[in-house]
Amino acid sequence: MANYKIAIIVGSLRKDSLNRRIARSICALRGDNLDCQMVEIGDLPLYNQDYDLQRQQPEPFVRFREQVGAADGILFCTPEYNRGVPGVLKNAIDVGSRPYGRSVWDQKPAAIVSASPGSIGGFGANHQLRQACVFLNMPVMQQPEAYLGHVSDDSFDEDGCLKEGPLKDLVTKLAHAFHDWVETILRARELLAHDAARAERAAKRAQPV
Ligand code: FNR
């Protein structure tokens, strides 16, 4: 099975973030063929469109865009703040989307996980993020949906791994589905490029000399 580079973006800066621990669990479950890298967003200055006019971009913007750009796929794990996406994550989305025409999100397969101690599992943030991904031309995995509710410190063992139970079962399913999703999108794209190249060669051969 192919090994894909996955950029993980966590929408919480909290040291003991539940979402960060969920993200780590997904990596641990598919460590054999998902090569995961946490891409930090806490040091990104607030996006300001004036930056796009400058030759010199803020160093954290450059680092962030390079890390996201090099990934085969993106995994978002985010809390919900006031029924929406935390500001720090929305800022990262905006930073990656600009300068205009050079978005690093374009065409990247993605999955969105939201986790909360509350009962609706960050549904609002999850779908707000999906809305941005539509505009950013990112194919987002549809199933299994991951609104992880009732997540707490008690969901994890001393090593920070998910304890056995329905939450771990869902996250395991999700980790497998995400690998297959990234593979489906990237292979489909490769096949289409291959077909297009073959059609172009055939068209050239058919031209009268
Ligand atoms: C929250 N929390 C929260 N939870 C939720 O399910 N829906 C919500 O709208 C909100 N709103 C909200 C706003 C703000 C400003 C804070 C600080 C918190 C609670 C939140 O889910 C909880 O703190 C999680 O533990 C945050 O995720 P991390 O940091 O553990 O990943």
C-alpha cells in the first residue's frame, strides 16, 4: 500500500488539546502508510491582504505554505468555538489560500474531524470548514462523518492513545477510510493525466505530415 504524506492541522493551540490527541491517534492507527506531520498554526500572524503586495512574506507564512504544499492530503482536527471554526484555524486557511492564484489547498484531498466534550461533536465547526473547502477546491471525504462528541481526558490512556471502545472504533474506521480517500483521489488524477497524455500522442500521430 502506498505511503502518503499527510499534513495535520489542529484548530486548537491548547497544550492538552483533545483534538490534537485525536489527530495523534489517527496517525498511530495508520502509521504504516500515512506519513503524518503536524503543521503548526499558532505562530502565523493574522492574515492581511497587504502582505500579498510585499516581496518578502512573513517567515511563518512561507514555512506554513511550504509544509501544506508538500503534502498529499490534509487532515483537519478541530474544536468548535461558539458554533464555528476557531479563529486561529480560519486564519491558517486564509494564509494558505493567498496570494491569489497560488493557494496551497487547491485539489488536496482532505478529511475533517471535530471533537468536543459536548454532545454534538463540533458539527457547526465541521460544516463551516467544509464550506471553505468547497471554495478552496478540496475534495473532502464524506464518510464516515466525524463529529466526535463526549470526548474527554478519560477517552485516552496515560500514553495519550484512545482507550478501547466505540470512539476508538470510529476513529479506526475513519483512519482507514482517509487513507483510501487520498489514494482514490491521487490515483484518479494520475490516470486522467496518463489518459490525456496518451490522447495527445495519438492526436499528434494522426496529424498528416
Ligand atoms: C468552546 N467549547 C465549545 N464546545 C462545543 O461543542 N461547541 C461550541 O460552540 C464551543 N464553544 C467554545 C468557545 C470557546 C471560546 C471555548 C474556549 C470553548 C468547548 C470546547 O469544545 C472544549 O474547550 C474543547 O476541549 C476544545 O478543544 P481542544 O482544545 O480540547 O482540542
